[in-house]
Amino acid sequence: MKRDLPLLIATGFGLGHLPRAPGTWGALGAVLFYLILAPFLNFWGYFFISLFFCAVGVWSAQKAAETLAQRDPREVVIDEIAGQWIALWSCHSLGAIFWSFIVFRLLDIYKPPPIRQVDQLPGGWGIMADDVVAGILTGLLLFFVRLLIRILAEFS
């Protein structure tokens, strides 16, 4: 049981074992979790859940990597869950949630700088860091797109 708990958490309670694109399943799990909890959360709720995902993610991803004897096992999706959760912070519509998911997955898959650089950190930190940065960049990008749309609407 002691060995199974980190693996259970790291795989997103089994989402990482689903066929094809386990990271996508992990991100979709985060979206579902967000849709259930969002009506009940304020800033601090989002903040502490994000912090929890990140802290537990580093620990469980490290343990899972050791158990599976791989640097970044495909089954580990807690990083996608945490990153997608962070990307969803500023989403207030289904359209924004959709674009958050698409942009996050593209950034996670293609890993443009600085995402690629933080991916090289050792152990659980490296497993988690690229997705956390991808989530932050996704949130910022969507925030600035929404701001630009509002500014352009004022000039119309």
C-alpha cells in the first residue's frame, strides 16, 4: 500500500493507464474536476488546490519514476493535472475552458522555451515543472487575448 499510493496519485487515479495520449486524459480529468469545483471556489481555493497538486505531484511523480525505473513515465499524469488546473484559473466560460485545454496541450506537447528548459530539472521537479510553466503560460496567453478582445470591442 505504501508503494501504491504515490503511483495511484501520480497516474491521476488511473487516468494515466487509459489508452493513447495519457497526458490528454490527465488534462481532461483536471477540466472535469474544475467544472465540478469552480462554482464553489474563490482565489484562495484555486491557489491552495494548485499548491497541493504541485507539492503532491513532485513527491508522487518522483516516487512513480523510481518505482517504474523511468525518468518521466507516460503513466504519470499528475503533472498534466496540475498544469491544466493552473491554466484554468482565469476561465469563466466554456469557450475559455476549451481554449485553455487546447493551448495547454499544444504547449505541453511541443514544449517551446522556457518549457523545454525546465523539463530538464531532475526527478519529480522536472516531471512537474514543464507542465506548471505550460499552465502558467496558457493562463497568461488567454488573459491577454481576452484583454485584447475587450480593448478592440471598445473601439468598435
